[in-house]
Amino acid sequence: MGVYHAGSRALQDRLGVRDLADHVGRSVGRGIKPVAAAFLELQPLLVVGAADPAAGAVWASVITGTPGFVRATGPHQVSVVGGSPPTDPLATVLATPGTPVGTIALDPRTRRRMRLNGRLRPTARGFAVEADRVFSNCPKYLQKRKTYETVAGRRPGAPRHGTGLTPDQAAFVAASDTFFLATMHTDGADASHRGGNPGFVRVASPHELTWRDYPGNSMFLTLGNLAADPRAGLLFLDWTTGRTLQLTGEARTEFAPDGARTVHFTVTGTVDTPSALPLRWSAPEYSPANPDPTG
């Protein structure tokens, strides 16, 4: 499997960054290096993206556990203890052998992140992922949160389902500094991170969000996926209360004459879960790379 498919290549050529993308792409492989394995074992959360084969919808979900619940169990495999609760949109999918999944482990304490995409295999204690692609990203647009604690007794509330954003959910999105984005491609799934100062995601209506695509590593994996398959899933977290807001729908990229890019996301489904996560993180230090969202 190559690093890039036709969707990513088309964007790289359009923006004149194919050579840079080829250089960055040399860091992508199937192997989990010792430094990556050590990083995974320190993480208390993992974001997973996949598609529901029955409904066709793409979702991003988050799994938490005591550090060590995600670990490399071979040169090309990670194992995860636990999984999504039965009420999660991906609960059934994450118990289905051969499911293409994208994962991202993000550490706000160090502004480091690691992505691993592959195929899922259920296990007695959770699931394993046989890796197709493993790579790290730069710390751009990642907010620093120095510490976290596990809140004893916090339990998920009943999820609320909808087809568009309520005023409260719109305010939650508009105040967020981070979200996770699940996309699909012909070879599998991917999960990535987007960050910025609060206001970087704009709510145009209960059914449409927009955000600027900030300059990154020139790989254009996510936008390349969307060019070929517009289905996407978004995950917003409240880093203090543990609330999660999962959205599914379709996204398209709009290009300005100067090359600036804006992503438009159409919401078709929502799952809002109070106190979904037991983690409470310290206040953020915004990334110095974040552009002014009002600019």
C-alpha cells in the first residue's frame, strides 16, 4: 500500500507540494518503533475513526483507560483493553473483525501525537489493530494541557441523539479549541486532529460547520480522503467535564484564489453524551502556531 492515493496526490499537485509530501511521506511505515511504543503506553485516551457498514455513516469515538491500556504487542500491532460503551455509534463496528480503523493518540502534556491506521481484530479484552500506516505529526495547533486527573465516580449520562445542532451544542462547538476528524479512503480509515483558538470552528447553521484548513505537513491525507469520499465524523471533547459531542455527515473543501482552504461540514447526525469520559484536564495553553480565528 502506498502512502498516498489519488485524492491526496491531486491536492499536492494543485498546491505544488508533491516533492515536500514525498519527503514527509518517507516517515510513514508499518513498523511501530520503540519510541512510538513507549509513547502509546503513557496515554490515557485513544481516538478511533471508522464507518458503520450498515448505515454508511463515519464516526469518531474516544476510548479511555489507565495508561498501558493501549500498547504495542508486536512490530506491526497494537492492542487496546476495553472499547466503546454499547451506546456509542461505533460499538458494534469495533467488535467486527476486519474493520478498517484509523486511530490517533494525542498527548496534550507534550504536544505530541501519533496516528496508526489498519484493520481491527476483536480480542478477549478489547481489540487489536494490525497496522498499515504508522506516523507522527508535528505539534502545530495542539493546545498544551499540563496535567489530568481521573474523576472518581464520574459515569456517562444518557446520550442524546439528533440530526442537527441544538443552540447549546452550537455554543460548545464554537468554544472548542480541538476536535478530531475521521475520514475514509479506498484502503481504509484515518483519524486526525484539528486545533486552534476558540472560534476556529464556526457554526453557520444547525446543519453546517466551517473551519479553515491551516497549513500543515503538506501530506493532505485528510483532505485527500474527503476529495474521494466526503463522509466524515467529528468528535468534540469537553476537557473538564468529560462531555463528548460526536457528529457525522459529509465535508467538502473550498479553495480561495490565494490557495486558502475552508472545509464545509454538513451535519446529518449527532450524539451528545454528558460525562462520557472520566478525565479532567488542566486549562489549556494555546499553541503559538494558532492563527487568529477572526482574521
